[in-house]
Amino acid sequence: MNADPRVRVAAANLRDLGGPTVADGRRVRAGRLFRSGHLADLSPEERATVDGLGLRTIVDLRRPAEAQARPTPDLDGTEVVALSVSSDDNEFAVAANSMVDPSADPQGIDYVAAYFRDLAVDRVDRYRPVLRVVIDPDRHPVLFHCTAGKDRTGVVASILLRLLGASDDDVAADYLLSNEVRRPMIETLEVDHRRRIADHLGVDEADVPDDRMATSQALLWCHVDYLEALFAGIDERYGSWTTFVADGLGLGDDQLSTFRSAVLS
């Protein structure tokens, strides 16, 4: 996966959004918009790569406790803007607890997809300030990240690519790329989840019920169902993408034109 030129630091799921051709024939410029997971465990070589991006802004989408546990390193000339987009009792946390709680019904892909569907109603106020920062050319190059760099980060990346006019296929491809970049880590975590579930249920690892592992897979992997649920929820709440951008995100034509001019070539 390191062969993909968009991937700069695979261990951090750090990559460039540049590359896709958008509806008007222009391309998303490289070196302007970056997405990633947390940056707390960078090796010296990886840190040098991040330093070389020349970042002006890092937007941290994590909850305060997450940021405290894995703090973002200080980078010369880079401002870190903390804008948490989730609460401690979010659906991912509930599903994670149900995975190991013998008294709880395990939750799978449909449960997590409902979280994405409800973003446009329940959490758009959290994403609105994020998008306002990230589309500002004076903030570029900008990197936005959560912990794994797949779901909260994936929502922001997907909205950005749509704002730029990328196709649904390109939006989905960017979202699902996290599965390939993070595959070794995901497979290791699946083994750990199986072990934890077995311990909590008091069974052998070979006897862990399939529905418990389905919860693990719903949490660890990006599923296109989540992206489809996100945009379906936007359409249901606002009636159209255009109305969502104007009324949900509060972005005007001048802001969007300035953003596109800065990022498209």
C-alpha cells in the first residue's frame, strides 16, 4: 500500500486527498488537504515525512480524553485546532461495549450505519466548524484527523471531496482505502477482539459467537454502507446536497468558489 502515492505514512493512515478528477474536468491538487489517524507514535522517519508536508493547520476531531492519551506532536509553524465531533457515549462506544458484554445484544453494521445516517440531524453542528476551517485556503496545507483516521476523518474527507465535485466512486474509494492502509493493524485487532470476547464470555476463542465477531468487523473496517447511510441521511434531512451545504454547513457560494479555486487545477 505504500506504493500508492497518496499514502505518506501508512502506520498513521496519513494520506493526501489530491488526485481525483472532478465534474468540471479539473483535478484535486496534491499537497493541500491531508487526512490521517493520530500522530502520537511517529517514528523519526515518519516525523520527517510529516514535517515535510509544511502543514499550517492540524484539525483534531477527537474527544479531549483521546487527545490527552495520544497527544499531537508539536510541529513548527503548525496550529492545532481541537474540534471534537463525537461524544463519549456515541454509537461506536455502545457497539464496542456490546461486543464484550454477555448481557448485551451485539450490534453490527446496521447499527453503525444508523450513526452515519443520523449525523446530518444530530451532529452537523459539530462538523460545521470543522468544514469552515478546512476549506479556508489561508489554513492550507491542512491535515484533519481522529484516532484511526477512518470514520470521523472519513466523514470530513467525503464531504470535502463532494464539495469539490468528485464522483461518488472516487469518494467511496477514498473512504475504503483505509481498509487497505490499515489491514495489518485491523487483522491484529480482530485477533485481540476475539481474545477479549472469549475472556468476557468465558468461552474458548474458537467458540466466540459469529455475531460478536460481526460487531468487531463493523467497528474495525470501513463499509460502504456507512457512506451510503451518511448521504442518505443528508438527503432525508435537507432534501438535497445543495441545501445541506447552504443550510446545514452554512457555506456560501463565495466560500466554495474560493476553496475550489485554491484546491483544484
